[in-house]
Amino acid sequence: MKWSEMFTSSIGKKWVMALTGIFLILFLIIHVSLNACIWANDGGAMFNQGAHFMGSTVVPRILEIGLFLGFFIHIIQGLVLEFQNRSKRKKGYAVAMGNKGSKWYSRSMGLLGTLILFFLVIHISHFWFPNRSHQGFLLGEEINLYERMKEVFQTEWVVIVYVLGCISLAWHLVHGFESAFRTLGVSNKKYLAMFKALGIGFSVIVPLAFALMPVSFYLGWIK
């Protein structure tokens, strides 16, 4: 497959979706690990130390550019594939297949991805943008992100939006995790079963951890 076909052919687009999806899964592991430091209940010392490293070190800031590119490409390719799939289904089945054909979340990846995009915009406006604008988008002094989290998550509707965003992420990952490895050529039933189990576990644990963060601040479980 030529490089140009990665962005033009149907198979190439699926490969791009799979590769960027795995890259974003790795980002989620790092992000949830860093954010979990809030439960140290040390007034945000450990969390702010980690956030300072990520915000004031050259390599993570360079990788940040790759992260935004990964998000952008994943979203664009996902929307393109969704529109292509819809155009091929101009006429529906005579009898609705429902979950017998495929699970509802696998048929709703476009919708779930769009909900996650809206959530991502809100999340960036709450944390990334204020922090980077305070730094002048260069290496410099960042805001106290722990105190920022405490402030943001005192508003009930914000907490609800974050929890709903995490639920959307969970269902998106249930299908996307296994699908990414299947697209990259994993066909052995044993390995597919393993990735499916890992995907379900990841789709539950990581979004649940993210959802518990705003809830913990709102309910005063951490100070």
C-alpha cells in the first residue's frame, strides 16, 4: 500500500483509524495515571509535580503536538468513514437486524465520537487552554491545575457533562479497542479473544477512573 493510499483508500483510512486509535489509547493510560495522583490526598502536591513536568519539559511539549495531530486525524478519518458507510446504506434492510448483525455501539461509533469531540472541546477550554495561555504557549510557569480542578468541579452541570463524556468514551472504546487490532491484521481467535477481554477491561476501568475524578472533587472525597 502506498502512503497516499493511507488517506484515500478505504483500507488505508481504516489503518489510519487503527494506528491513531492505539496512539490515543496509550495517551489515555498516561493521562489517567497522572490524574490519579489527585487521590494521594496531599493537597495536590504529587499531581502538580507531574503536571509541572509535563508542561515545562521540552519532550512532552513536542509530543503534545503529535497528540493533537492524532486527535485531528482520528476525528477526520472517522467522520469520513462514517459518511461513506452511510452513503452505502441508502436502502436499509427489509428486516432490522438490530444487535443480531452488530452491537449498537459498533453502529454508533460516529455518534459516540462526536459526543467525545464535544466533551474534548469543553475539557480543553477548562484546563489545557487556560494553562497554556498563562504560559504564553511556551515553556514557563503554569497555573495550579489541582486548584483549577477543585474550582471547575464544584459546578454540578460540569460534573454531569464530564461523567456523560466518560460514558461515551467507554462505549467508544468497547468497539474501538478490539477493532483497531483486528484492522491491523490480528485474526487468530485466541489473540482476538485476548484483545477483546483487554478492551472490555480497559473500557471500564479507564473511563470509570476519569468519571470518578470530578465526582470526587464535587462530593468532597478529596481536599
